[in-house]
Amino acid sequence: MYQSGKNGIYIIQALLWFKIFTLGILVLFTNSYKRNEFYYYKNLGVTKLTLWLPILIFDFLFFLITLITIASYNYGTHP
Amino acid sequence: MEHTLEVDSIILEFGSKRVLQDVFLKNETGKIIGILGRNGAGKTCLMNIVYGEIKTNNKSIRLDGKAIFDAYRNPEILRYLPQFSFIPKNLKIKRIFKDFDLNFSQFTEYFPEFEKYYNVKFKCLSGGENRIVEIYTILASKTKFCMLDEPFSQVMPVHVDTIKSIMTKEKKNKGIIITDHLYEHIIDICDEIYVITNGKTYLTKDKSDLIKLGYINKN
């Protein structure tokens, strides 16, 4: 029981770092791929940071809530 | 109300190569100024510096005598048409006009053939049509100054004339800075023309100055 809980924490840690890594890749790729289209938003007074911040916060929170929900569900159903 | 935009003291270097070093530009409400120069002379770089997109240690950009930084943060001061397509392809034309607070029926007075595109996505239009929508959104939207990088490229001659008439109308409310290699249109429409040579700007008087500065041939 103790061992399985310890492994679970390691898995969650790894998943969190993997999520942060993929978000970084997403930002880099999109900044390069959609580089020209950022001018549209700049011409409307919307900066890159204003565009990215809500998306990243929502994405990370959605991932975190899903992870916590799944983890607590599994913990509750285990003998 | 009239406004003045002044640009000077710009130094831009790429490694050991100095691209811009002695630049002076002045524009005011009611004026169209043109920037000409050979390929790689630094016209687009200059526009990007003024817009705040390229950072340099040395630059002085002033609106009505007051320094402005990162002009792109304030579209009411300056809007910029880059030389490439910049409108997201999935947006509908009506959304674009709403975002820029523009009247579509006014646009169709100039370009009646666009009437059918109101509810159509931007990607469904041809390259030239896309460019016309882009030029109009920057040119006609509410701002004190606008910079247009190669507005006449990709556009057919009939529409170039229409764009020039829109510019003449819009310059009453704003200052316009244009650069394009179709220099005859620039000569035709601009009140003042600067040529960038060896990183410096030269204010020209007539076509003979363009020949002297090596931008066009004698013949």
C-alpha cells in the first residue's frame, strides 16, 4: 500500500514535468509557426503575453484538475 | 487634431554589419511619405524598429515631441501592414471588420466585388483579395499613423488606383508611411520621398535624386 502510494507520487511528478515541457514546446512551435499572424493581434493592441497567459493557465489547470480527480478516484477505490 | 511622428538616432547592426546609422524621418497628419531603397537597404527593418518589433539600443521615436516605446502596444498611435499576409486564415471577413471597427459597406463602395465575401473565411479569398482586405483594415482603421510595407505588390492595377484614392482620403485623418518597389506609384501618391542608401536616409526632391542615389536608372 505504502509502496504503491510512493510510486504514484513519482508518476504525478513525472507527468507534471512532462506537461510543463510540452507546454514549452507548444509555445515555441506556435510562436514560430504563427509568427506572421501575431501582427494581427498586435495591430489590435493585444500582445503575445495577453494571448498566451489565459491559454496556458487554462490548459495547465485543466490538466491539474483532471490529474487530481483521477488520482483521488483511484486512491479511493483501491483496497 | 494634427500629430507629428519623428524618427531619428537609429543605429541597427547585424554582427559587424551596420544596416542603419543616420536615419531621419518626419511625418505628420495629412502627409504620405514614401521610403525607397534597394533590396536589403533596411526599409522593412526601419519600419519594424519604429513599430517596436526590432529592439535597438539607439533609437528616438517621438509623437508630438514625446518619446514613444513599443508602438505596437498602442494601435491608436500606429498600425503596421507587414509585407506578408498577417490575418489569421480562419477568421471571417465580418469578424475582421468588427475587430478593426470598420464599416463593410464603406469598403464595398470601393470594392463592390467583395460584397459576396462578408460571411466568408479569409482563406477562401485569393492572394490579391487577401492583400486588399489587409491594406484596407490598416489604412482605414482609427489610428494616428500607419505604415504600409509593399501595399501595391500582388494587387492588380485597377485596385492600386482605388487604394491610392483611399490613401488620399485617409491622409486627412492620419499620417501614412509607405515603402514599395513600384516607385512610380510612390512618386505619384507621396508628399515626400526618402531614399535609404548606405544606412542613411536622404530626402529627395524629384526623380533625378532617385537616379543620383542609384535607386533607378537614367533610362
